[in-house]
Amino acid sequence: MLNQLQQSIEQLYRLDSAPDIRQFLMACPDGSREQLKILQEDDLYLGVALSPTLLERLHDRRLRPGNLDQFCQVVEGVSHYLCVIHRARQTRQITALELELQAEVDKYVTSLMLARRCKSLPMEVLRSKLYDRFTLLKQLPVAEQMRYIKANSLARRYTRGLERRYIRKRKLPAMLAELRRFYRLSYTGKQDLIQRAA
């Protein structure tokens, strides 16, 4: 499933293929959340920590309200991995807030596409579960909590605009074109686009 999800996101944004994410998996205790480990010295070293149990629960690839959190953790790991590689190839920096914002958008888009194929999760339920009914880990430092809240708020506004401008009007090609532009913008550019489209 990891490789298929990686390929889906690469195709969605028309990214050059990255090395198979499975080569970068790291051991992660069950119950732990997804984490991207980055070490920058002369080269860039990446590791993606995902719980094996998490991956096993998603083996059937059906998206339901009961496994949305697990699916989104995997999407977040793949999103972070691909985003860091994309920026590194362009020798552009990326902030933790940018990574979280893009991951929040990726969770919505990939979940929406899979849910529509499976007819298993209505769009309104999906957006509410992602952006209105989320909880933060209590042990997170305040700065990290604020970063997640900011990314969530921006993604909520952006995806609501996508629904209004494209999804309800059945303009999927136009939405995909915008999502590809959005992906390549800086954080400031993404903020500006969200404010203009709101």
C-alpha cells in the first residue's frame, strides 16, 4: 500500500519519481504517531517511522470512518517524504509548517478520491473528521500544537474552497491543475492563494 500511495501522490502532482519509500521505513513502536526523521549533513538522510500495525490495518485499502485516522497517518508520512525530496531536488528550503499544511491538503485529496471510488465516506463527513474533530497529543510542546492548529485551519479554508469552486461543479481537471500549482508554491504563496480563494 505504501508504494501505491507514493505513486498516487506523485501522479497527482506530476512529481519526478522518488526512491521507494519502503527503503526508508524505520522501526516505530505500536501506538506511536507517524514521524519523518531528517538529518542534513553533506547529504540528506531521511527516515519514515510508521507502526507495522498501522500498515496492517490498512491492508484492504478500503476507507471507512473507523480507519480514517490510520490512513491519514500513512498519507502524512508519504506526503512529508515526497515534499522534502521535491524541495531538496530544487535546492529550496521547507519549513515544518509548510510540511504540515501540504500534508493536511494531501490527506483531504487522497481520502476524498479513495472515498469516492469506494463510495464509503461522504465528502462532508470527511472534511468534518479531518478539520473539525481532530485532537492533538497532550505531550506535544506548545509551539508544535500551534503549528498543527495553523496548518489545520489553513487546510480547512483551502479545501472548503476546492469543494465550492471545483468539486460541487464537477470540475476535476481544473481542481487538479490548481492543486499542482499549489504544491509548488512557497508557504507565503500558499497563504496568499488560500486568502484570495476564500
